[in-house]
Amino acid sequence: MEITAGIFLLFFTLITFNIVVPSSYAITLAEIRALTSFKRNVFHDPLGALDGWDASTPSISCDWRGIVCYNNRVRELRLPHLQLGGRLSDQLSNLRELRKLSFHSNNFKGSIPDALSQCALLRAVYLQYNSFSENLPPPIFNLTNLQVLNVAHNYLSVHLSAEDNKLKGLVPGSIGAVPNLQVLTLSHNELSCAVPESIFCKSSGNATASLRIVQLGFNEFTEVVKPQNNGSCVAVLEVLDLHENHIRGVFPSWLTSLTTLRILAISGNFFTGLLPVEIGNLFNLEDLRVANNSLTGLVPSQLLQCSSLKVVDFEGNRFSGQIPVFFSQMRSLKRRIPESIGSLMKLTSLDLSKQQISGELPIELFGLPSLQSLVVLSLSFNRVSGMIPVEIGNCSDLEVLHLRSNRLRGNISRLSHLKELDLGLNNLDGEIPEEISKYSSMTTLLLDENHLSGNIPDSLSKLSNLTTLNLSSNRLSGAIPSSLSYMSSLKYLNLSRNNLEGEIPNALGSRFDDPSVFSMNRELCGKPLNRECATVRNRKRRKLILLIAIAAGGACLLAVFCCGYIYSLFRWRKKLREWATGRRRRVRLV
């Protein structure tokens, strides 16, 4: 079986590694304490392997058995096959230069300490053939230099996580056979080819199945391998996440035999064909996401049997016909949303976007107690028309409301927990209601391409958590409130294509220096638009006139001063001559 190096290095029975030996410092007191603490926690040493560890002579600690140093810092701790028994000390975290830890083939018990994750330079850890129990600590997978982790043949409940890396190639077919492996998370990598069958179930003749959570989203898988003995396989799988891959073919109907599934996410692939009626066998299903595939035909009415279903996402498919009883007698995706959808008592997220739904939003829908726990509602990119029911305010827990690209009028109210509001591309008119400023948790407000008029409310600056504000393509008028400049969390702003006027606040123009943010407002001026405001021109003209007047006045004063100086100079010269003439006369008389 082909096993690529990218996955094999993270697999539990891997034994190959590289050691890079960089610089060092003098051995620290903390390292001595770490080693002596480790020795104290070893209660069984029949071979006397640690007898030579004498803390009174720290200068020779690098000569202790099993310790390899470089520049007097502990680089390796190697004590395999010595029948040692005890527990690992948390103070091993003080061996900050440690590259290799090898305690395999001993009798260590208890849990592997979380503190081991503080040895940031660790490259290889060998703990196989011991008696470790409990969970493998998740922080150990934060060791970015770790290349080898071997914990085989213990009593661990194993969670393997290597998400958001650059792993490539195949997932080894034997990975599902790892004893006690419960969680496998390899999302956000570059893994390809087939998802092996061992992930989904084990043969009934093998060891007890343990894998409960599999997350392989955002990779490059192209196929899902069907188990050969599907009828006799044993599985306890609860979460299967394969979204955003390149998997092709019809929906794998054999998945419906995994009756323990609670979450099934296959969105963003290339699945075709029908959603099988056997999906009703998934009695424990709570979350079904099949968005953005090419599924066709009817939505099977057998989904009614999934009584625990909370989240359904069918966006971006090619379903046709009527929505079945599972949606409480909804007539058709292409017609309207009936009031009876309120019978879904556990519904917290409802996404029916991009389904060509038409008609009005039923007033009765949002008055039902069963929908007052709704957190996410998305009906974007449909043909829903009429008024937005004021009763939508009864959904007091609603955090995300996406109604973009419909034909809706009216406004929303009383949604104090709302974080995202998208009403763009509708028929909203009138002024932006002041009540929106009361939604203090809001991060996104999109009201673009409507028929809104009046001024931009100054109170919008109270939305201290707002990061995105789009009011473009409306009929808004008046000046831009200077208070928008003080919204420190605002990252995206679009006020283009309105009837705004006056000068753009200096701080706001400097912060959003893209002219497109304010473009297509005829009477708007100032930075960053290449349009100077009349008030600025008048101010400059007044400054220029004042400057000229000051210059002229200064010139006149200078001229008067010069004239006075010349006049006084002539008088002084005249007096000097008269004095000289008189003196000569007196000399002659003498």
C-alpha cells in the first residue's frame, strides 16, 4: 500500500526522524530540577539505570545515563528498554533544548503531561509499549517541529490533529486501524486521492471500532472508498466532515448505514444524482450539509424520520418539486414558505438561499414559540416579496439574518442579539431607522442597492463592533456624519452611488483613501475624491487675500521705515557738515 511521507511522519508507528543540532547555553538549574524530578517520579528501577543520577554533582549531569548534551544543554533523553515504572513529571517542560525523548518499552503509567508541549524544539517522541492512559493531550500537536510521535501499544484515547498544515499525498489505508483512535482532524491540507474505507468502519471480526470524529475538509480528495463488507462492518462514527474537496460521483448511499452519525457535511464537492431515501435511517442526525453540489430530484420525505435534525443546508443544488413532510408540508421551493415550517421544534439554523423561492414571508411563521430559538436565517438570492414581518422580532435569539437579493420592503426591529444583517438588493425605502444603532453586537450591516433616503444617522457610530458597512446605491442625502470616523473597528465602508453632499470628514477620508468608497455622489467633495469643496476654495481665497494684505501692509511699513531712515541720514549728514564748517571758522579766528 502506498503511504506518503507527509502523513507517515505523523502516523503513530513512524520511526524515522531528523535531528538538527543548533546552538546552546550553560546547563541551567531548571534543567537539573527537571531531571531530578523525573527520577523522583520513577518508583520502579530494577536495573538501577538511574543510580548514577546524582544531583549533588550537576557539573557532570551530561554524563548521566541516557542524557545527550550539546554545549552543556540537554538535547536528548533516551531511556528505552530499562523496565522503568512511574509517571512522567511535568517539570520535563523545563528541558527547553530537548530534541528527542525516548522512553519506549518501559512501564510508565498515567497521562502524558500537557507540559511536554512547552518543549518547543522537540522533533521526536517515542513512548510506545508503555501503559499510558487517558487522552493524548491536544497541545502536543502544537509542537511545530515535531516529526515523529509514536505512542503505539498504550491505553490512550487518541486524538490525531494535523489541520492547517501543508500535508500532501494519500491518507494511509491503515490509519483507521490505529487502536483507540477517536478523533482524526486533517482539515486544511493538500491531501488527495481517495478517503480510505478504514475511516468509516471496521470489519466485525476486528477490534472494537473507536473512531468517532473525522474532519477532512478543505483538501483535494477526489473519491470515497466504499467498504467492501458494508453489511458486516462496525462503526461508531458521529462526525464526518468532507466539505470543500473535489469528490465526484453519486451520493454514497452506503453512508446511510452509519446510524451513529450526528453530523454529515459534504458541501462544496461534485456529488450528483439523488439524495437516497435511506438517509432516513440516520436517526441520530442533527446536522446535514450538502450545499453546493449537483444533487437533483426530490428531497426525500424520509428525512422526517430524523427527529433530532437541527441544521439543514441544501443551498446551491438542483433539487426540484415539492419540499417533503420533513419541512412540515412545505409546498415547493419554487413557490412559497408555509407557516407549518414552525413545527420543527429544534431548528436553530435555516438556510434556504439560492432556491428560487417566491411568495411572501408568512407572518405566522415568526410568531411560533418553536422558532424563537432560531439563530441563523438565510433566504438570500430568491424571489421572496412583500413586507418583512414585524413578527420577525419575536426571534429574540437571532444573530444572523441574510435576506439579500429578494423583493422585500419594510424594516426589522427588536433583534437585540443581531450580529449580521444583510438586506442588500431589495426594495427597502424610507430612512435608515435609528433603532439599528441599538444592536450593539452587530458586526455587519449591508443595506446596499435599495431605495433608502434621508440622512445617514449619526447614531450609527454607536455600533462599536461594526466591521462592515455598505450603504451604496441608495438615495441617501446630506452630509456624512463625522462620528463615523470614530468607529475604530470599521474595516470596510461603501457610501458610493448616493446623493451625499458636503465635505468628507478629514479623518474618514484619510482612513478610507480609496475614491470608490465615496464615488458617484455629485455634491460630495474632499479627500480622497479629486474634487475640491467650495468652502475649501473660499477658505483658501480668504487666506490668500489676507496673505496679500499682510504682505502689502508689510511692504508699506518697510517703505516708511526706509524713507524715515534716509531722511534721518540726510539730516545727520547736514548737521555734520554744519558742525565741520563752524569749527573751521573758529580755527581761523584763533
